[in-house]
Amino acid sequence: MSGYSAFSRYYDILTGNIDYKCRGAYFDKIIRRFGGKEGGILLDLACGTGSLSEEMARLGYDVIGVDNSEEMLGMALDKKFESGLPIQYLCQDMTRLDMFGTIDVTICALDSLNHLGSLSDIKRTVEKVSLFCEPGGLFIFDMNIPYKHKSILADKTYVYDMEEVFCVWQNEYTGDSDNRVNICLDFFEKTDGKNELYSRSSEDFSEIAFDKSVIEDILTGAGFELLAEYDYDSDEPPTEISEKIVYAARKKK
């Protein structure tokens, strides 16, 4: 992920429906299920504004948050200063991840890997996670699958009319081999209540998606053992109409 200067200002508003406390508990349950190190070093990859990092820190993990957007990290730091939680934030491109030592658990949430530009970028990122993963350590992440891009997002427009901002979210499915969806966000924020004047800002980015067999091969090639696959936010296996899959993998010793 890179940039997102406009998106960062409204990210928490647009994701206000996400219960990060529940998301943190869900990841924690999977970590414990597969014997992850309690209170170990946890990397929140593509941490965004730090909401999940905060929850994982409250659960006792030693959290490092990494994101490529300075604007997102600025908001994460504001939350850290308010909460007082000992989270370390680093501004890095996750395809070039560079840690100071090994990591016990890496999580990557909210389809962040889908935001990468190509399959080779996903592969490079997984290899970097593996490089810094403690032998026996865990990598848990979620990804959209092609069904969601083709059948849910494709060529749809969503409108979010909120008190703080009016957002138009447009999707264009390209039909390419990477099931790419081009996303255009237009934000309208009221600047003058009396005359109802608005300022407009925009953000453009893409998401790509691949069959789970492709992701499984990348994990195996990077030295991970696939432990489980779940339908998003559940303990059930994915189905043909799952929109997102949660992968749990362990670094081979």
C-alpha cells in the first residue's frame, strides 16, 4: 500500500462498522489454537491507522506496526499517544520488509495483500515475512478471492452519506488474469455550513485476487506450512461463494 493521503483522513470513518476488538480476539484465538507464543513479538503488516495494532497490544502482544503510508501512520501515532500502549510503528513498503530481528507472529488484515500491484509483489512480501519469521512462528492473514471481485465488487458504485464526509466509491472490474478491480474514491467534505460548499478529494487504487491454490503455493514456496483456511470471521472452511479467506500458516523449522 502506498500513498492513501486522502483515504487516510476518512479511513476510520468509512471502516466504523469494523469491530476491532472482535477482530483482535479472532486473531488471538487462531494464534492460541496453533500454539503461537503468548505475549510474543507480533507484526501487524499494513497496519493502517493502528486500530488492530492497539487491540493486539491490549491482548499482551509486543506489537510492531508497519505501513507504507505516512498519513496512516500519523493517525496510528495519535492513537498510541492517547492510549499509551508501547507499539512501535515503522514506515516501510511491505515488499521490502526489513525487521531488526525475528517475529513470532505476523498478521495482515482487511485484504491488505490484495492491494499489492502484482502476484510477484505478493510472493515477495510472503518471502519477506518468512525471512523474518521465527522458526515455528505464525503468519495469519486474510485475502479477497476472485468470486468477490467478479460477483460482489465488479462495476458497482457505493455511496456513503455520513455527517463528516460524503463518499462515492466506484469499482471497475478489468477482467484481467489477476481479477483486478480499479477503485476510485471521491470524498466531499463540507467546508462552509451556511453556503453548503464542499471540498473534493479523490483516491485511486486497485485490488487483485487469486485462487486459493495460488496463495497456497506461494506459502509453501516461502517455507510455510499451511495450517488452516477459514471463511472470513469464522471457524468454518471456505466455500465457493466465500468472499474472503483467512489463511493460517507456520514457518517450517
